[in-house]
Amino acid sequence: MQGFTNGMSAALIEDVAWIKAQASYGDGGECVELAGLPTGDVAIRNSRDPEGATLIATRGEIRAFLDGAKRNEFDHLIA
């Protein structure tokens, strides 16, 4: 099994399906994409740099982030 580390090139992550929010499709390409990894972790990349560095998060970290997003805890960052 391939080892995944923060900062690795997204080009090195093979055989995964990158997904992004439907709301981002018409937004000029400014979005993040996520992919489930065979390890159970989640890779995150910038759609404007699809071969650039990735952030690798655990399912628990993604769950906590999504919970915070649903509670509007990060809205001030885009106000």
C-alpha cells in the first residue's frame, strides 16, 4: 500500500476519484477537491493546482471540519 504524507504531490496519488462541491463548478475553478484514500484518510488538493501539494487528513479531522462548517464556524473567513 502506498504511503501518503502531507505535502506530497497530488500527481503521485493514483487510482482515486477526486471530488468537489457542486457549488464550486461555476466558480472559476476556485475550489478544493477531496479524495478518499485506501488507508481511510482523505487527501485534499487545490483544483487550480491539481498536481500540487496535498493535505492528508484523517476521517475524524474531516468529520470535525464538516461539523464546524455546518455550524458556520468558519464563515468569518470569507466575510
